[in-house]
Amino acid sequence: MTNPLITDFQTLVSAASRFGHPIPTFDDGFGPLWIHRDSMGITGIVRAQTWEDAYAICEDEFMSECDLTVEELRKEYSFRHEDVKIVGDRTGSIWQATEQDYEDGKLRPGVEFLRWQTVETPTDDEDAWTENELFQEAYGWRPSGPNATDTQRHGLYSKDLNGDALELLTRDLLERLEITLEITNE
């Protein structure tokens, strides 16, 4: 068994990069240390019992707030986004497939599948924007709602479209990233 970076009787106080710049931290009281990174670098170090707990804390504490208002989000994402089959016939006519184009679950004779096409249909449903997959790809809901630094107060954070990662912080990773931790005994 390896020596843990932190024990249950210690507290994570702070972390700093190799240049002395502070790294945001959060200590949930028990468990190992986790490091969260996105395409821009280290976003924070969290202490939590499970990966799921640690990621929820990252969403709440480290990820940037969505800077759009709810009204702007409704305007931007209030449409249904669906993929539909485009079919055609021998005459060169092309249309969106309907039930009439099928017989016994197969395209009727003379009609052939051409491609999938994305169709955006505007909607008056005030909550449709939350179900839009483009919205869900770009933004997430903070598990605990808005945090103390949020100015929009809607509880949304912006996702890094280039990806993010949360992994267990090991001694090797700590050394490779040249991170300094301040840990105190209780």
C-alpha cells in the first residue's frame, strides 16, 4: 500500500503551481485528492470520497459560470433539433420521409434513402432550450445551484468544448505537474 497524499485527519489548505500561482482547492473532509483539468490547464484540486462527488464539486466550485442570461439562452436554444431521413424517387424528387413512404417497416418500392438531415424547428415552449442537445453540449447545471461568485444566479456553468478530465492525484502526477500542496494536521 502506498502512502496517501492526505489522511482523514488532515486538511487540504491550498495548492500552487510551479510558478507559485494559486490553484483553487476544495476539501470535502474525507477521501483522496483529485485534480481537474480542461484544455486551458488545471482548474482545481478537490478532496472527496468518490470520483462522482469530486466531479460534482468541480461543477459547483471550479467551472466558469455561463455568462448568458436565461432570456438569451431561450432565444439561442428554443428550437427542436432532430435528424430526419431524406428520401427520393427516380424522377429526382427529394423530400423528408413520412409514414406514407413505408410499407411493412420498409421504404416502399421506387423510394430510396438518400441521407440524414438535421432539422431545427422553432418552438414556443419556454423550457425547450434546456432539452436542446446543443445547449446541453455547451452548458451544465451546477449540482448545488448558483455559487457565491455567480452573477447571473441561474446555476449554469460553461463546459469546455475541448474536454475536461478528473483524475486521482498521485505523487507522480504531483511531481510531473510541479504542484505544491499545503496540508495541515487537525
